Amino acid sequence: MSMSRNFNGSPDDIVPDYNSATVRPRSASSAYNSDPQQIWAKRAPLGSCFRALFLLLCYWFQLQPPSAMEAKHWFSVVLLTLLLVGLSINLLHDSNSSLRDLRGLNEKNPAAYISTSFQLIQSMIPSIWEGRSSDPEVAKQTGGRPIAPNLATCHKSLSDAGRPVFCCPPKRESEESVIDFKFPSPSTPKRIRRPAHLVDDDYLAKYQRGVTLMKQLDTSDPRNFMRQANIHCIFCTGAYTQVNSSHLLNIHRSWFFFPWHRLMIYFHERILGKLIGDDTFALPYWNWDNPPGMIIPHYYMNGSFVDKDRDHAHLPPQVADISFDYVESGLGPEEQIESNLHFMYHQMVSGAKKVELFMGCKRTAGEEGECDGPGTVEVAPHNALHTWVGSNLQPERENMGAFYSAARDPVFYAHHANIDRLWTVWRKLRGNVPEIVDPAWLDSYFYFHDENAQLVRIKIRDALDMDKLGYGYEDIDLPWLNARPKPSVPPKIAKAVLKLRELNQNGLQSPALFSPDFGPEGRILDSTIRAKVQRPKRYRSKKEKEEEEEVLVVYGIDIKRDMYVKFDVYVNVVDEKNTGPEGREFAGTFVNVRHGVTTVLNEGDSKMKMKSTLKLGISELLEDLEADEDESVWVTLLPRGGTGVNTTVDGIRIEYMR
Ligand SMILES: [Cu+2]
């Protein structure tokens, strides 16, 4: 489907320049490293083939001086040369032990040398072939085009009960004029976002007036509060199809999560500033990762900040449970705060050592580029807190607890300001290195209305520099930075207990232990699942561990109904029921928030149901549990609050991520 609309007065110049771009990923450090040469090299580390060729030819000439060689020998040499040169072009990776062995053999044992050479060449061919064609994961990593919404396609939605839900703008945005985003002038004062628990009354009066004015705008004005809220509904339910595709566009559970939400609240903030005539106005952030900020900020109980659809048991002074289990944690305020800090450490530090683990999976255009794999912070606190705030009396836990209605609660914007801030904190912790340099991400673009109600097109690459965007965050302590959890049971004792339990599998007392591949039907998460998972590598050096994070992959997560789903994952845990994020055995969590609505497809559209993948970085955890030289680990999946009944999991495995 193509877009027909005016863009700066000149038609047709929207789609071509962004969508015809050939994508040549070039990252060297990112987890999305998609350079085909590197991927193949990883699969078949061959070393310098030129060197092999040289050694091989030298030996050939040693055996048979050129003068004594017949024509067919020359022919073989030329053939061999061509073959090796061809391979070398694709495979310039220098560190191959086979080749080192080859050189050694050259001096000691000529016969073994020749046979090894040919084995090496033989071994190259199938592995290169496989690398190119048979592994869908590899094929996926090598391609991918940027994503963009087709504004002419907004779909209707229906609630679970079949009641229509209107998220689409009253008039198609494809009929509006569009301009490209321009950074604000560097001379305009920077907007500094402050923690919500520290803002003063004057500021609040201003902010409150902004929200009131926004709510008073007519719904024909895209800056109207409900229209703002509906942007989130549109992008979380897949209400737009993608440009040049009949596939729906979603921004959650992938690498679009952080930048898209940044942009959404960025324009929201500027609109508020415009309405109150203050170009320094900045949103507050709900500082739920810091003890004094771990309650819903008090002012959300007043005036236009009120939303009656919140869980009344969670209003101030209740301490937030940032890894909400759908049932009350039963922890006192002090214990809850401590648990939250350990959980933050896990989501921001030990579980987020590689880009994909934090940012989410690589989603690119079309059905073929689809993925479903959220990053640590998106899963929780983000998802968990959405649900924790939403009303337990509403069918879909509206407002905050369902994506379609979440942004109707003013606290949404402070929640997302903190999410956005944590992105910058994580970035800073890793030295402000660009996290993703893949054009499929950088050149993806979205549309928002700016403070003048003008539709603006903006690329992800323009959403990465806060200074240029003209806003920033007031610094605040990161009390979770040193909250590294400790094993809840001394590791040696834990391992002895687990071994004993395994031996007594048939005994009445012992919980069943499954093989980590749960079969094509998967396993229902209606009760605790335990599996013994093999570790492909042991005895890794410190350097190897730094370069390659060990990742526990819970794959094939199939959520059969639109429900809140939460399960926690533990490694080598003895008593999971009494171990939370404060225990080092806690390896992470999976949380699904309700969407709240079903999108009604336009004719000819395709909707793909995809299973989700949870990736958990466990290198540091394994060290702390003294398990990093073990050949296997015991993994426990613990469904929370009865939320796993409609969910199956296909299995668990361990991978390594660069
Ligand atoms: Cu969202």
C-alpha cells in the first residue's frame, strides 16, 4: 500500500527516500551485529585462508618441483587457488587453530599435513553453505528494512466484550500536511525534568493548568488530552499497517520500545509548554527506582491529575511493587524497598550487559522482520507498574493496566519519563557508546503532532541526543547500583540439595524435573516448571566472559489470551517460593500487559501471532552462585498470581551473546 499525501507541498517524497534505502548493517559492537561476514566467521572460524593457501602451495611445490609437474597438476593448483581465494573473500577471520596445527604439521609430518589440509577445505564448504542458507536466525540478522506506519490505514478496535474502542484520529492523518522534524534552536533554554517527589507547588500549579487546558481542547485538535492518549493505543494495538506492507505495526516488545516512547512524551511535553506559555516546561519523572520516589506521587491525587481508575490499594502511601505478581507481595515498606532495589540492579546492571538484553529484539519491516522479545526494563518495572497502578475493578485493569487506555492516566507520562531517564542512565553506565548503529533502527520513522498541531515526521536517529532535543534530567542517586543480590542459600549446599532431589526424582517429596525441551506443544505454566539445562561452554576465561554474555533463553512463550502474565525465572534455587529478586538465584522475569483491545483488520491485512522469547543475562549470577564451571544448571519457571494458565513455553536453552 502506498501513501498519497502532501509533504511540504511536494507529493511522493515521503516514502521513497526512507523506504527504498538498502540496509547495510555495520555495527561492530552491538548485539545486533548483522555483518554477514562476521556471522559466517562466527559459525566457521577459518582463519586467514590466504595463509592456508600459501602453506599448501609451498608444500605442493616442495613435493613436486614445477618442472616435473604435468598439465593436470597445474590445473589442480589453479582450481585450488581459485577455490581458496573465493573462500577468503568471505572469510577473513584470523584465529583458527586448525591452520596453526597445519603449519606445525608442515614441518613434522608431510602426509598428515596434506590430509589435514584437505579435511580443512572439506570442512569449510558445508559450514559456509549452512551459514548462508539454512539458519533462519542468521538470515534474519543479515537483512531488515526500517519500519514506518502507513497513516492511511488506521484500524478500528474492539474490546474483549466486542464493544468498539476508538483510537484512530477523527480524520485520517494521511490527509494532513507533514513536515520533517527540526531540532529546537540550541539557544532555547533546556527543559530539565525533575523527580516528581521533589517538584514545588508553583511548578505543579503550572503543570496542572497545562493538563486542564489539554483536556479542554476540542477532539479535532490533535493536542487534546484524549487524542494524545490514543497515540499510545494506536501503536500498541497495531492500528496502523506498515508502509509497503500489510503487516501491522507495533512498538512494544522490541528495540522500538525506548525511542518511540521517548518521542511520544517529548511532543506531549512541548504541547503542555505551549499551552501554558512556558518554553522551559519539563515533565516530572516518577522516580520509582529511588526509595523516596517509590510511591505514586501525591499530586496525582488532585485536580486534573486524578484518575479514578487506579487500584485503590496502591494509592499513596503504598510502596510500589515494581515487579508486581498480580497479587500483593505481602512485604512491609522496608522489605519492599529493598526488594525493589535488588530488582533494579538486576534489570539495569547484571541482566542488561548486552544491548539486546536491555533494548529488546531487532524488529524490522514486514512480516519477515517481526520479532517478539522485550528488554529487561520494558518487562518490569515498566509492564509490572502499568498493571500495579491500573484499577483491579475494571475488566481490563484500565486505565494504566491496559495498553489501549494507559496514557489516559496523567501518571503515564511521569512513569514513561522515568523509563526514558533509565535509558540514558544505562547508556551512561556503558560509556555513552551508541547502542545500535543498524540503519534498520536508525532510519525507522514515526509521526507525531508538535506543539503547533503540525504533523511531524521523525526518525529514530533524531531521537538519540537529548541535548539536541533540548531536554535533560536532573541527576539523582542510583541507590540500586550497588544492590548486588547475594545467594539465599550457600551455593555448595544448594547444589548438594538439588543433586539429591534429582536422584530422588521418583520419591514423593521431590518435584519433577523436566528436560529443557518441552516439545512441540510446550508446557502450560499452570504450575512451577523445573528443568536441567546444559551449558554449552565451561571454563571460560575472564575475557571471554566479558565479550560473550551467557544468556538463558526461555523460548516459545505463547500467551493464548490477552491477559496479564507473569513468571519469574530462577537458577539453582532451592526454595523459589521464598526467594525474590533479593536472592541471587533470581534470573529475571517475564511480564505481559493486557492490550485491552483487538484490532479489526482492514481488508487484505495480515496479522501474525508470534511467540515471545525471554533472554536473561546470567554470567554474573553464575559466578556468584559458583556455577560457572558446572556442566548444567537447574532452572525454575515460577508462574505468579495464577497468571500462567493461558500460557505455554516451548523450552529453555543457554546461548552466548556478543
Ligand atoms: Cu507503551
